[in-house]
Amino acid sequence: MSLTSHLNDKTSPIGQFIKQRFSQTISLTKDANRQLKEAPTLRPLVHAGELYPYGSLGAAIDYRTRYAFAITPYQQLVAWHGALLLTTVGGSYSRGLVKEFFERLDTTLKAVRPVGKRLDAADELTLDRYCFVLSLFEQAFRSNAYVQGPLMQPTVKHSVEELLAIPQVAWLDDLGAMFMLFYDRYSHLLSRPAILNPVFAGSVDIGGADADMIVEGCLIDMKASISPQIKADFLHQLAGYVLLDYNDTYHITSVGIYMARQGILFSWPVSEFLQKVTGDGDTSLKALRQAFRTLCQKERA
């Protein structure tokens, strides 16, 4: 199970620990949601009966934004591990095709050099295509839903060109618009120290947990919801990540949620976040981490 799986499972002691200890979420969501409702939302034109890939675009904007911070070697991407699974589970994809896709991704990244800048329209479209396919490979790592997705339906893809042809132009325009909104408002963050896709000391204890990024000490989770609303689960997820950093390896000083379709980053110092969502001004992060660690390792055993 992953952190989100534990949070979604009403029988999970780990999920219940987080929800019970961090139950006072309305104190943060109320003000944030008031701002979100007043902000414009990027809403794609979706025709009646059309299955729009909101989830895949949500993962794709994570990849696209991280490439503006730094180039992560593809062997470290969750998408790479998902793609490798496709070469073993039923032999759906050949290892040669997977390797070719990621080598061409490397070549593209070296050519367009996306770190810290805005790309021209052609290069943006090309990189967005790769990011969308990366999101599909990541889905193959995280769940079995990919079986009904475009990697497998209507047929398995047999070339890099077929993989890159999966996303429709309208989807890519949507992805590009979300990135441009981030760049226009928060490009100043791109020069700050960043850790991309961090994995925590406690991740292995719960079956996996990796966050989007930590920028200058701020743990940021990106959400691409068309609903202008920060939900309690978003805050529970942040709390889980903070607790999983058992030994304070990342020195997280604040936590934040970036709403990609509204272009707003909400952030709170860790001390304020803990005080408000626990309702306890004397809350000790160290004590919470220790209690959480004990529980997670007990459940794992």
C-alpha cells in the first residue's frame, strides 16, 4: 500500500492515525478555499461523453514542472520503474522499446534545455508529449488501472512514435497552459535549492511514499483539480510526508499545496501547520514522528 492507499482505507491504522491526529483541517482549508473560489480555473473544453484524462494530466504537470527545476536521470523516475514493469508483466512491452523511449527523452531534454526557462511553442509541445507518456508509465507502477488505459487500449504500442501519439493536442494544450501559469507566477522559485520527488526514511514501512518536491525547505504537493478546493485529504497527505521524514533528513520548514489549475501556492510554516491541524499548541513534531514510526514499523512487521 502507498500513503494515499492508507489514507483511503478506513481500516488502515496508519491512515486513521493521520486523520485522527490531524483532524482540525478546516482552520486552513476555509481561508484557502475562499481564495480559490475567487480565482479563475483552467478548465479544458470537454465534450459530452468524453473521458478526459484528468489524472494523467495531473501526473504530467508534476513531471513538466520538475523539469523546469532540474533534469533527473531517467533511471530515478517512477515512470522508468513503471515502464520496466510493463516489460515483465505479461511481456506487454519490449525492453528495447522502453530503453529507446527514455534515451530519446534524454536527447530531447539536452536539446530543449528546459531548466529555468520558458520554451518556444514547438519545444514545449514536444516535451509535453514526453511528460504525458511518463505519467502513463508512472500509473503502471502505482496501480493496475493502466490495463484499461491508452498504453494497452486499443492495442499495445510498438514504437516511440506510437507512444508519443497517445496524447491529443487538446490535452497537450491543457498541460502547456498549466505549466505557463506556474512559470508566469512562480518562476522565481526555479533558482531556489530543490529536491525533486523525495522519498522518505519511512516510505518503505508503508509500502511507498514519494512527494513532488521540496523547494528551499518547503514540501510542496501539486494538485491539478478543476475543483477550486483544498480538501482535508490534501492536508493529511502533507502531514503523512512530514511524519515519514523520521530523522528530519530533509529539514522541512514549511509545507505547501500548489493548485495547478488556479495557479496559487498555499504554504504554511510546519509549526503553524501542526498547531492548526492538530488543535494542540504544544504538539511536538519529534513525538509525533516517533509514535508514527512505531506504528508503521509494527504494521509492516
